[in-house]
Amino acid sequence: MKLISGKEMCRVLKQHVWVLVRIKGSHHAYEKSGNPKTIVVPVHANKDLKIGTQRGIMKDAEISEADL
């Protein structure tokens, strides 16, 4: 799996119609109408997300590896 940074994940979520609803520190929260989940992305400089965090975000947002 290709690891991406938190900044890149935010861009991917925006492309899939997720809307930034709040930022608390370095954690960006996204919501999508029609989806009850809130996705929180840790944006720590340009560091790659940990594999489990990235997989969890992708699963909740219904994003595949091809979308990255």
C-alpha cells in the first residue's frame, strides 16, 4: 500500500466530496452529507500516516487504493 501524508489524505477526501467541518490542533475533521461518520485526519507536517490509520480512514470514507 502506498503511504500518504495527512495533507494528501485531506486532498483526496475533498475530491470525494468530504467537507472540512472543524480543526482542533493538528486534527482535521471531515463530514459528508448522507454519511453518519466523521473522519478525523491527523496532519503532522508532511509525515506519512501510519498504515492502520490510513486504512481506517480509507475504509470509513469508502476510498480504494486506486483513488490515492
